[in-house]
Amino acid sequence: MSAEIIDGKAFAEAFRGRLAVQVAAFAAAAKRAPGLAVVLVGEDPASAVYVRSKGKATRAAGMESFEHRLPATVAQDELLALVDRLNADPAVDGILVQLPLPGHIDERVVITRIDPDKDVDGFHPVNAGRLATGLEGFVPCTPLGCLMLLKDRLGDLAGLDAVVIGRSNIVGKPMAQLLLGESCTVTIAHSKTRDLSSVVRRADIVVAAVGRPRMIKGEWIKPGATVIDVGINRTEDGLVGDVDFAGAASVAGAITPVPGGVGPMTIAVLLRNTLVSAHRRASVPYEK
Ligand code: NDP
């Protein structure tokens, strides 16, 4: 193995430590802690785990966590009424509705009901538009976490060839926008892409967000490339990424492991977005 392993867990822990200091400073100045409201509908076990760890991390950073649990049978109007209350609540800086929602609820309707200025997940179309046009808004947590890891390792990304595999609104598209914003030459690959291996082979930066275990092979990777594996796949061998880690690690310059790579960054960025929101709403500039 030659690649440097990008330790997202350690990076996220250090980042959260710095955030906690900034949260304390905000709370002292504003006479209140930043607040994050998380809404969980139904009993999906994976979602329940995510919501629990988000609540724990929020409190550990010194922020207020407001958790709302609704039954799987809740009417869409009732969920929308809760979102309206959270939009109007001055103690709430960030609102996150845990996805997926039960089938009878239209996720797009719920996401677009969140005040874009409290949409710390960055899923609202207004925030997607702001990202695409270079305006200040909220950027989805996972791709922003990936960008932080990339900049930490590579510094200036300008001119690098980047390939993002996956074009979801949550990961692939915003990741591509962020890399474009850093002046990378960006290719977005997806299920209809022809000859994916040669597309990947020209990339200095590979971001895999597909959801298929070990699909990206070591032979596809350009020697020395930086590989960010967003995939989380539950297999008989436990959690694995979208990249064949052993194969890619022998050619890449650096690679994120799964688990312990991108995953821990997502919650850290969620906390950061909430703190940024608190600063904006209190009209106090956020110093990085
Ligand atoms: P989606 O299922 O929404 O999107 C998957 C994308 O992969 C689609 O654009 C799809 O293309 C593309 N794709 C599927 N098959 C292929 C193929 N054979 N070749 C090339 N592209 C393909 O997934 P998400 O973006 O939500 O998530 C991706 C992965 O990241 C998942 O494993 C998920 O668990 C993980 N994830 C991890 C997070 C973290 O915190 N670390 C957070 C969010 C997600 P098409 O559009 O053509 O169908």
C-alpha cells in the first residue's frame, strides 16, 4: 500500500473541537446557544441512529438540540405545520428533516417548506441555486466535508481534473459545483456514462458517490490521485465504500477509508452550518 490514508475521523474531531470554542464565544456574545432542530418521522433504525448521533454531537459542541419524533403515520400537513413552527422559532437556527420520509409524504414539499436560511442540510432548491450561482447559502454537509478533506491535503485545487461519480442532489451535484468553484476541471459520471474506467483514469481527484460496494477498481485510478469515497454499503464483510480500497490504495496518492473517512465529516459540517446560521441570524460575522 502506498497511499496516505486520509483520517476523516481525526480531522472531524479536531474541527469539532475548534467549533466548540466558536460556539462558546457566540453564546457569550449573543446570550444564547445556537440551536439545531432535527425531525425524525417513523422508526427507520438507520435514521434513528443518525438522529441520535446528531443530537449527541450538537450537545457536545455546546449547542441546543431540539428533537422532534413523529409517528410513521403522521399526515403531511402535520409535518408541514411543525416545520412552520420551527421556521418561526427564534431559538432554532437550523432545521433538518431526516430522510427518507415515509412513502405518503412528498419529500420535495417538506424540504421546500423549510426556511432556506435555516436549511442547514442545504437541500432547499434556493440553496442549490445559490451554490450554482456563487451566492452565500448553505451547502450540503457531505460534499462540503469532502471538499475540506481535499483542500487540507492538496491546498489549491485550481486546474486539477476532478471526476465525481454520482449525480444525486445530495452528494454528486453539489460536489461537482464545489469543485468547479475551486476551478477544477470537473466531469460528472453516472449510470449512463460510457467507459467509466477511462473517465476515472484521467482524474487527479476522484469522488465516488454511487452506493455500489467496491465498484471503482484500483486499475482505474491514476497513480498519485486523491480518492474520496463517499459510499457507505452494508455487506457481509461489514461497511465498505464504493471504491475497492485495497486495490486503489496501492496506486492512489491518498484515499479515505470507509468507515472513518467522509462519514465523520458530515455531522461536523452540519454543526458548522448551524453555527454559521446562528451568526447570520444574529448579524455577527462568522470568523473561520
Ligand atoms: P443516489 O442513489 O441518490 O445516487 C447514486 C448515483 O450513482 C446516481 O447518480 C447514479 O446514476 C450513480 N450510479 C449508479 N450506478 C452507477 C454505475 N454503475 N456507474 C456510474 N454511476 C452509477 O445516492 P447518494 O448520492 O445519496 O449516495 C451515494 C452513496 O453515498 C451511498 O452509498 C450513500 O450511502 C453514501 N452517502 C454517504 C454519506 C456520508 O455521510 N458519508 C452521506 C450521503 C450518502 P444515475 O443518476 O444515472 O442513476
